[in-house]
Amino acid sequence: MLTANEIRDSFVKFFESKGHQIVPSAPMVIKDDPTLMFTNAGMNQFKDIILGNHPAKYKRVTDSQKCLRVSGKHNDLEEVGHDTYHHTMFEMLGNWSFGDYFKKEVIGWAYEYLVEVLKLDPKDLYVTVFEGSPEEGLARDDEAAGYWGQFFPEDHIINGNKHDNFWEMGDTGPCGPCSEIHIDSRSAEEKAAIPGRELVNKDHPQVIEIWNLVFMQYNRKADGTLEPLPAKVIDTGMGFERLVRTLQGKTSNYDTDVFQPIIKVIGDLSGKKYGDDEKTDVAMRVVADHIRTIAFSITDGQLPSNAKAGYVIRRILRRAVRYAYTFLGQKQAFMYKLVPVLIENMGGAYPELKAQQALIEKVMKEEEESFLRTLETGIRLLEKTMNETKAAGKTEISGVDAFTLYDTFGFPFDLTELILRENGLTADVKGFEAEMQKQKERARNAAAVETGDWVTLKEGETTFVGYDYTEYETSILRYRQIK
Ligand code: ATP
Ligand code: MG
Ligand code: MG
Ligand code: MG
């Protein structure tokens, strides 16, 4: 079985053998682009080449790019920990052609790499092609479908709509159809019962997208019309952790050697065992995922803070601390203790991580301790409220009190409920939701408007707002289901 590190190498070496230059990952934190805080796709670092502002040093390049999807157009944070294939930080394997090869070559190589090199069974693969958009005068991508048809039977080639199969950089600029490759890793019985093609793009945890091949062939002008792009571009992105999981025969990214060593240490430190209990498992996944984001972010020069990118990182760290506190019994700083195992795992591919080990551990420990103090203050407040409630002969605390704990002390609702339950009390859920709704309306006015891959912040906006509210709505819903 190939290890994760071997798989990463095999990808870039494969494309090197096809004349690509291997380039390093760009930093995950972006410092000089007011429209984007974090790299969210492999192509970000090539934006100027694609736009024609910069000549391409190499016409064919390949790499593994550190990406983060927690804000803006791509925000997967709510899923992380609950599903098994979206991460905050992940690696995107990619290959590019800047005005060189196009659909025929990239489709052939994608097939060659997955089926001939990695020996995936083509019966488990499904590919999508753009179905066309008559109102824009765009035909179906028969060209791509034709190339795929050399490798796959008709029932493995699926038409996809504009949302899934037409990529645009923003309101204007390069764009074009794309083909995505999906893999069905269900059991034989499940495959026999429902054909995989019916589950593509349906959020099935065992029928997942692994690779997106984008064929940029148009330029969208300011008036909205399309013209052919003079130098066509191939831009591909494959989810590294998803590929590893597939090749290692696992049903969850967290069962691979990318995450298992971290999860093992979390288990040793907390005395919990992964796989014993769904709530603990979610918490372990959240911590194992978020530690990577925080470590890589600090390495790339973004410390937790109260504004912009720093605030995003601070909130991710706090999300992990809350899960660890609530479900893993961690009342002391503990995430910083996971840094050595992370570095052991990833320091080879990303030596910058090793170089910053001392800083990462120090910053993380301080952040954890400071947030834990806030949590403890909140707990004292909650104790006072509980005593008052009991003294008044009641069993329920008000929605306003629960919301104050959430809003001021960072208490997720389920943490408040957990503590209340231990004391034979409950909280007014409806009242809490009403407060949340009011807060949401306040936040909506300040929220960022986003249209594309680059336009992420409104001018003058300094803080990141938005995800906590929906995150907690989701967590309340989930919590109710569990109950
Ligand atoms: P999905 O539909 O699963 O959310 P996507 O269509 O948003 O993925 P793309 O923007 O096409 O993803 O990115 C290219 C590849 O990166 C995807 O095919 C997938 O394998 C991987 N990927 C995307 N988002 C994540 C994530 N949050 N965590 C891990 N891998 C991801
Ligand atoms: Mg997505
Ligand atoms: Mg998708
Ligand atoms: Mg995609």
C-alpha cells in the first residue's frame, strides 16, 4: 500500500514525466491580494499568468498546493468533522497548461494516472461533462465527452449543469467547461442496488468527487459576452486526502495515514478511542483537521488575531478547543502537544513547518490558554445563573442567558445544554434561537458579498463575520437529532 507521502510524490513525478515543471506550493496565507485571504485552489498562484498579466516561465507545471476553504466562495467549515471528506486545510494536487496542451492530453493523462499507474478500477469512476447552456449559446462539451468516450462506456459519462461543470474566475475573465472525476467506493451489494452514476454530486459519503479538470477556453467580457481565449489554459485540482483514502481502501479521509497518527495522539492524550462514540469521533476529527490549519497558517505568517485572516484562524482554533473541551474532556491546553506528530508526518513535504515548530507550539498554547480562561469565566457565570434558576424553583434558563454565554463567552449551545443537563436543568431553545436570529440580522448587514474566486471582501471590511451563526444552527439541529 502506498503511503500518503509516496502518493503525493507519484502525482508530481507522473506529470514531470509528461514534461511538467514541479513547483513548490504557494503560501496558504495570501498577503498581497485584497480580494482573497487564503489560497483556496491550486490555480490561485497562477492568476496573473492566466489573466495574461505575466508571462509563463514554464508552460507546463505541477504541484501540491496547501489550500484553505473556510471563508468566501468556498466555505466548508460547517462540514468539517461531521463529514469525512471535507477539510478546512487540504492539499490540492494539480497540473497546468498555459497555452500548451488542452483537453485531449489532459483527459488521456488523467485516465492513465488513475487507472494505469494507480490501478483504480475504471468501473468505479464516473466523469461529468458540461451539458451546455442554450441561453448563452454554449453547446454541450462534446469534445471532452468524445475523449472520455475513448476510455469509458456511455453510462460512466454524465452531463452536468453550469453550476458544477462551468468554471468562472469571477464576473469577467477566463472561464470554460470542466469535467470532474468521481469515485464510487461503496460495497459490491450497494453498487448492485443503485448505479453509482445516480449518486454523483448527491453528497453521498462513498461516491465523492476527486479531481476537477478545468478547460479555460473563453474570456468573459465586461458586457457578459464570451470570446475565445487566445492562450487556452488547463487547470486541474485533485483532493490529495481523498485520493489517499481511495488508494488506501478506506471509507473516510480520517482513516488514512494522513490523519491516523494525529488521531492516535489525541486518543492517548484524552483517553478516548476513535470509533467508540460518534460525538467523540466528530470532536477528534475536528481537532485533527484544525490543528493542520492552525499550524500551517502560523508557519505562513498568519498568527491568530482579532482582524481579517487572523480572526478566521483564531475562530478555527476556538472551534477545536470547544470540541475538545466539550467532548474530549480537555480542560487544559492540549492541541499544541499534537504539533510534533504533525511535523513528523508532513515536515518532509513541507519543511517550513519544521522550521517554525517552536513558534507554532508557543502561539497555539497561549491561544488555547487564553480561550480556556474565557470559557472558565463563562462557566462561573453559568453556575451563578443555574443557582438563581434553582433558587427560583425553575428548571429552565432563559434564551437570553444562553445567548450571552454563546455570544460573549464563545459557548456553543450544546456545551451550555450539556452542563445544564448535568445539573438537571434545560435551556429555552426557542428563546435562544430568537436571539440568534436577531444577531444574524445584525451580521447580515455587515457580511461580505462574494461573486467569484477573487472578490471576497468589501472595501474597508476588517472583520470576518458569518459562519458561527449557521454553524450553531447546524449544531443545534444535529444535537436535537442525536437526542
Ligand atoms: P466538493 O463538491 O466535494 O465540495 P468542489 O467541487 O468544491 O468539491 P473543487 O473546487 O472542484 O472542489 O476543487 C478540486 C478538488 O479539491 C475537488 O475535486 C476535491 O477533490 C478537492 N476538495 C475540494 N474541497 C475540499 C475540501 N474542503 N477538503 C478536501 N478536499 C477538497
Ligand atoms: Mg465544495
Ligand atoms: Mg463539486
Ligand atoms: Mg469540483
